[in-house]
Amino acid sequence: MAVDQYVCAEALVFKPEPVKRTAVLGCLRELGFQKINQASSFDELNALLQSSSPDILVCASDYADEDLIKLVQSLREGKVAPNPFMIVLALSWCSDDETVTAYRNAGVDGFLSLPVST
């Protein structure tokens, strides 16, 4: 069931594995997002963050990925993208205290433990 409130919102999805990235894209489309960019590498993610201004960044990792955590910290410090206040949502199969704390301290707005559904 698509929701009209997300039609104008722009999302950026970062997940290196194509199959898992496609699943996240499907969830966002089901929620009503129509403007969705995707990145499969950190270089691609950095380029998209610098050239666009998404409303939400959905980043998925299977563990407390230091590169991803550093990227979120740099984003919050205004070093990566023009909008340091975009919503950052982290998705992970690993929801132990260490992983959740690392992402929270980096500045994510929300953390979802996989698997998720719309």
C-alpha cells in the first residue's frame, strides 16, 4: 500500500550486495518512495551524497562497519554532503549492543534489525 506522503521524498540506498539492495528498494517503493538512488560502493555513495540532497539515507551493513560509521560521522560534521541533517537509517543483521552503540554514536537516526518488512 503506497503512501502519498513519501512521493516527493528522495531516498538514497547503500548496500553493496545487489540482491539485498533490491530488497531494500522494494520496501521503499512499497512505502511510496518514487525518487530512489542507489549506491553499491563507498565511492558511488560519496559521489551521490555530494551531487544530490536526499531526504533519507538507508545504509545496510551486516556488522559494525568502521568505514560506514566513519562516513555517517563525516556526514553529520558536514564534510560529505551539503545536508548534514538528512535522516540516516541503518539496517543490520547484527543487533548486538556493540553494533547498535557504534551506529548510534556515529549519528544514525534509527537502527533496524533485519529482517524487516514494510
